[in-house]
Amino acid sequence: ELQTVAEVVARTDALGKIAFDFPTVPSSATTPFLHIRIMDGENVLRQAIVPSPQPGGTVDAGVSEVTDLQARALLKATALSGRLTPVHMLVAHTLLRTPTISTTDAEAIGSAIVAGADALFAVLATDGLSSDQHAAFLGSLRNGLADAAGIYRKSVDDSIVFDQNVEAYRRGEAYAVLLQSLIDAGIDAGINLETVSTAFAAAGAATEATLESNPAVGAVAR
């Protein structure tokens, strides 16, 4: 359930960017994720979903065309599955790393995110994980998502109109951090890394199969 917890008024600079800061937001102790929206009246211009900060901590976040597409897909996935986990976010970040996909396709990708997350969880379950291992895996992956959110902010800060490669490079860096965090999460939770690799491959196969069978998803998104 979404609840408004903070608002700030911001204006764009000469480059069309805005800087914002929320002095107080819920921590991960009560709220797993934050949904940040850039609004113009009632219209959502851009949005992002990021992990909430640890108690007493902060989180960096950049909001861009790509994070907007990721958020749209994640909101649809949450509506379909009734939950949102770091694994769902990892799958969304894997599928949506370019602004060339339409918002309609991004929302249609929600079902593929659910399929990918379910497949990854199913493979991990074959390893007989304890509840502590499961929590450690998700907590470690969540930290990687927070690190990636900071790099997405850099992608926005560093972006320049005449060279989109600058922002794309940062997005690639963020994804590399996420992939490393998946490995680290397996290590932190004491999971066999072959199982982690198999789980990620299964997630990829499940998302691909779902996308191929969904006529609502355009060819570019596939």
C-alpha cells in the first residue's frame, strides 16, 4: 500500500534537472522501499523505487527515464503478485536498462518480472535454505540495490544532452554492481554459488518465455 510520507517543492535548473532532499523518510525497519515521484500537478513525470535507508542512514537516488520505466514495471508486478522483494527489483533492473522502451511495454513487462522472480526463488528453495539464509540473501541484495541507486543518481548528475553515452555508461556501472551484489548475497547467505548461477539463469529463461508469449509487449522490449 502506498502512503505519502514526505513532499518537497523543487524547480528545474538551466539543464532541466532538479535536486531534492527529504529530511525525514521511513527507514528499512518499517518500510522496505521508497517510491519517489516527480510530479507536475497531478501528473507523474518521472519516478523511481529504491530501498529505504537503514535506521539512521541515508539513500542516494536518481530519477530518470529508465528508473521511471523500472518503477512502472515494478508497480505492475506488485499488483500481479501482491509483493515486492529485492529479487523482483533485480529482475526489473535486468530487463529495463534503456529509455527506448515505451511506457506501455514497461508496464506489460510486469508479468515477466513476476515469472523471473518466482523462478529464481524456486531454484534457491531447492538448496533447502533456512529462514536466516533467506533473510541474509535478500538483505545483502537489498544493499546492492541501494548502491546501484546511488550510481543512477550519478547517471543523472553526469548526463549531458549532446552525449547520451555518458548516462548509459553509468547505468551499465549500476548493473555491474547489481550482478556483483547477487554473487555477494549468495556468499553472505552461505548459498552454493552454482545454485545462485542456476537461479539467475532460470529467472532469465522464465522472463524470456513470458515476454515471448505476451502479445502486449512490443518487439523492442523483447
